[in-house]
Amino acid sequence: MRVLLLVLLGCLAADGAAQERKSGYEFMTPPLRAMQDDDFANPGMFAVQDGEALWKSEGCGACHAAATMKGVAARYPAVKDGRLLNLEQRINACRKAGPWPYESKELLAMTAFIANESRGMPITVSRDAKWLEEGKKLYSRREGQINLSCAQCHDERAGQKLGGSVIPQAHPTGYPIYRLEWQGMGSLQRRLRNCMSGLRAEPYAYGSEELVALEYYLMSRASGMKLETPAVRP
């Protein structure tokens, strides 16, 4: 009986810890938080401004008022006609002149501008059972020569340190982000591919079904958390 009680207490403690979700912002140093909080100091705001200029030059306003973008980024990735699309793919689907390449200055800027319109709003992705299950499998699957899964780092070891940096909980609340390591903006898919390379695994291609499913699952885990775009990270 005592053993059963200890097991139940352990499960309750684990459930409580899982509910204490924290953005990567919470793991940053005070100077980096201050940089993100100040729009005049946040280097990601240059991308937002470039995105606003593109919004006008591309003629997006002819179909969409910028104000109607509020809340849009908080709902992506989303299932459209049976296909799971992230925000970048949705932007490219609208572009008459053809898609911008992943990680191009233009696509990052437009994504940052649209996501910034939803800054401070809660993440509200839909819940599609098929794609959530697919994303969860990818999140839990061991990868590469290092033989680790996303869950082993970001669930089991969140808050601990790896190479001097704190391991966050993998809540994608601020993408596209300005990362000091990159000295520039980057998408969530870039970060996911970086992680896979670190595990000595072959990264999925940009825009692949696998990466979008993983994005979807991560955003689902972060449901209710507020968007921060453009976030700043080490």
C-alpha cells in the first residue's frame, strides 16, 4: 500500500511539473529579457519593419487589412483541405509571384510581421488527432548517433544545463526569433534542424511533412501561452 501511495504521489508531482510551462524567455538572463522587451533594442524588430514594407509592396492589403492578421499566427500550423500547413507555407500559397525560399530575408520578414500582429495573444492551434499523433511520435522518437529524442531533453531535462546553456521546455512562442548565435533571424524549422544536426541525425528538409507535424505538436503543447514574436534568444 505504501509503495502504491508513493507511486501515486510521484505521478501527481510529474503532472504538476508538466503544468508549470515556461517560455524560453523565463530561462534567459535579465539583459536578454530587457533586449526582447524593448522594441527599440530588439533586433528582431528590423525584420518586422521589413515585413511591413513587403506587405505594402506585395499588395497584401488589397485582400487583407493588416489588422485582420491579429490572431492568425496563433492558429498555425493548421489543416487546410486535408493538408497541414505552417505559417510560412500559407504565406507562400498566397504569393502570386511564387514562393520565397525558406530562411530567405523576405519570408522571415513577412512571417515576423504577421506573427508580431498576434504578439501577446494566446496560442490556439486546432486539434487534429492524426497530425498531433504524428508530431508526438516525432517528438518522442530517438534520433541520430546521439540517440536522443526531443522529449528526453526538453521534458526530462528542462532547466538543466547543456554546454553552459539552460535547456528550455521547447515552447515555440517567439518564432521567427532573433538568435544571438545566428546573428540574425531564423524560423522554428531552422532551430529544429539545428537540433537534429546536434544529434548527428540527417535533418528533415525545410517544409517537409515531418517538420511541419513537429511544429504543430510543439505549438499544441504551448496552447494558451502567449506569442512573443520577435523573441530574442542566446
